[in-house]
Amino acid sequence: MKAFIKTLFGDIRNLAGVAVIVAVGAAFVAAGYGGWAVFAMPAAALAVVAALAGQ
Amino acid sequence: MDWPALLPLFLTASVEWVEAFTIVLAVSLTIGWTASLGAAAAGLGTLAMLTAATGGALSLGLNLYLLQFIIGVFLLLFGVRWLAKAIARQAGRKALHDEDAEFRATRAKISQGDWFAAWLIAYKGTLLEGLEVWLIVVAFSLHSHAWAANGVTALIAMLIVLAAGLSVRAPLRRVPENAIKFVVGAMIVSFGTFWTLEAMAGPRLPLGAWPLGDWSLPALAVFFLAGGQALVPLIRRRSGLAEA
């Protein structure tokens, strides 16, 4: 079961990283700057990838 | 038919089937081809049941934006992991996936167990590798509704890997797995970012979240591919590893 869950969601760092990406997008949209989220969210995603790759 | 989705789907499926084949091949040397292919078929059967159950649950009529959000987050969970691993491997921080080493490790594990333990390894290996293929097929099919085309693409990838594997009867070590994972990881992160933001901002903005619509996807893929490549030397330098 543990292997099954890990295959679907990855480890805790992966989950936290994706939570950050979604939170960045949600924050821009909620603040009324949805148009800027098209730049902020990919940048956040690349930053998370960099953080995970560097660990 | 959702053509842009077929290439990442085919590549993802190929890589996962190569990994599953390596495990089944190692098991076959201990319990024979019939039993190990039977275990693989049982794993695929479990995946088929999972797909049927998923299709049934999704036909209940969920909100489109909610579905897009769930798919987007799942793709991000999957793509971010693949892209980060591919970058870490290219930068030398992580060992390249070695089918020969995987083959030897599986053989060593089997030598300590009995027939049923070996059968279970082939079953579990096929199920877990196939689970990633299932994830991608479900995610892309929910968006495009091209369940048949996407399912057939994954099956074609499996048949090609199986034919190649059975013809050489050795681990398929010539597949450039890390390069494929790099490209596919970038494409899946692009789809994940696109759908997640579309679900969150789409209903609030007159033109949807992405001004270029579906044309934003290739732009995102280029951004993640170029960004990923730029990260490789930075991570290598930070780790104190010599330039390759």
C-alpha cells in the first residue's frame, strides 16, 4: 500500500512543492491578478523543480 | 483525438513498460516465462479493473473545473518529480537508472525467496510501473475524452517494448531513459500548470487563464525544457561536481 501511495503522490517534499505551486497560482487569482499568474505559476513550478533536484 | 497528448503518453508508457519488463525478465529466469508473464498479466488485469472503476466514478458528472484542477494537480505531482529526477541525474547528483543493476537487484531478491515471492515481485512490479501509465492515460483522457486513443497508445508502447524485450531476452538498456524522462517531465509539468491555473482562473477571466489558449502549452514546454537545462550546470556547480 505504501508503494502504491508513493507512486501516486510521491514523497512529502514532492507534495509540499506542488502545494507551493498551486498556492502561488491561487494567491494571484484571489488577489485579482489572474493575468500575472501565467508568469508566476510556471516560475514557481521551475523553482520547486530546482529545489527538489538540488536536494 | 488529442495529438499533443499522444507523444508524452507514448514516451511515458514506453519508459514504464521497459522498467516493468526488466522485473518480469528477472523473475522469469527463476520461475519460468509462463508464471512470470502470468503475474504480469494479473498486474495488468488489476490495472484494467482500476481503469473501469475510475471511468465509472468519473461518469457521475463532476464539475469540469474541479476535474481540471484534480488532473492538473496530479500531473504536477508526477511531472515535477520526473523533471527534478532527470535534472539531478544529468547533473550527476543521482545515479542514472540502470536496467542492468535493476535486473541484478531483482534476481538477488528472488534468490532469497520462494516461487510465490518471485511471482509477487513480477505482479507488483507490473502493477506499480503500470500505475504511472494509468495515471497519465486517465489524466489526458479526462481532458480530451479520447479514452480509446490514449489507451491504445499505451498498449502499443507495451507491445513494442514486449516485442523488443522478448527478441533480445535481456534488459533493454539502450533506451535513453533519462533524456525521455527530461522531455516527458517538462511536457507533463506544462500540462499540469496549464490545467491547474485554467481551473482556478478560467471562470473569472473572459478569455480564460491563458491568453494564447492551447498555444500556451508549447510555450510552457519550451520554458520548462530550457529552464531545466539551465538548472543542470547550476546544480552541478552547487554540488561541487566537475563539468561533464
